[in-house]
Amino acid sequence: MATSSGNTTSSSNFEGEQQQNVVILDERKRKRMTSNRESARRSRMKKQQHVDNLTTQIAQLKRENNQIGQTIDFTTQQFLNVESQNCVLRAQMNELSQRLESLNGMINDMNALNGVGALENDCLDLGGFGDDLGDFGIMNHGYFGNFGHNIGGGNNSPWDLGYLNQPIQY
């Protein structure tokens, strides 16, 4: 019976080792499951943190988008105001250019008549003023001052120049 007792001992050792192996495997399985749970928890936390960051970024980008939209609206309004003012200034410039051209034409006509001497001598009679007409067809003496020719008279006033009427430059 010694053999049966030896078998019993070896079989109980075998069963003990198996149980010990099962306990070790259960322990490893439990550790792996715990590790997997912890890893999954960390993964969920990381994912949630990423979603939170994206949500924050969306809110910030929406604010920036609104600010940019307001800036665009303000800049567009300023552009339209400046464009409107520019149109008014262009119209005024065109009108003033036409007026200047007309005045320059008048000055040229007056200078042409002045060069001929028609106003002072014989061609124009303004009701008894006679020689009192100056270079501009204005009385030589009186309210408007002396605008006549003082050639050799010694008066170097700029008003006494023969051709005072020069075209206006722009």
C-alpha cells in the first residue's frame, strides 16, 4: 500500500500545485483586469479632457469669429463713409477744376485785351471814365487804388505791373 499512499501524496501535491497555479492565475487575471480597468479609466479621462479642450477651443473661436465679424462690419462702414466722402471730394474737385479753367480763360482774354491796350485808349467807353480805366477796366484812383500803368513813374508796387493777370496754376 505504500504505493497507493505515495500516489495519494503525489496526487495531493499535484492538486495542491494546481490549486496554487489556479490561485496564481486568478491573481494574475485579477491584476490584469484591474490594470485594464485603470487603463480604460485613464483613456476615458484623457478622451473627456480632449473633448473639454475642444469645447473650450470652439467657444474661443466663436468669440474670435464674432470679434472679427464686428471688425469687418466696422471697417466696411468706415470704407463706405470714406468712399462717399471721396465721391463728394471728386465732384467738388471737378467743379473747381472747371471753374479754374473758366477763370484762367477769362484771365487769358483779359491779358490779350490788355496787351492790345483796348481798354485804356479808344475801344471802350464806359460813360465818361475815359482815362480812369486801369489794366483791369477799374478806376485808377478811388476805392480800388491805382491799377494804371506807371511806366517810368518810379513806383515799384506789384499792383503796377503791366501783366498782373497770370493764369492760376493747380
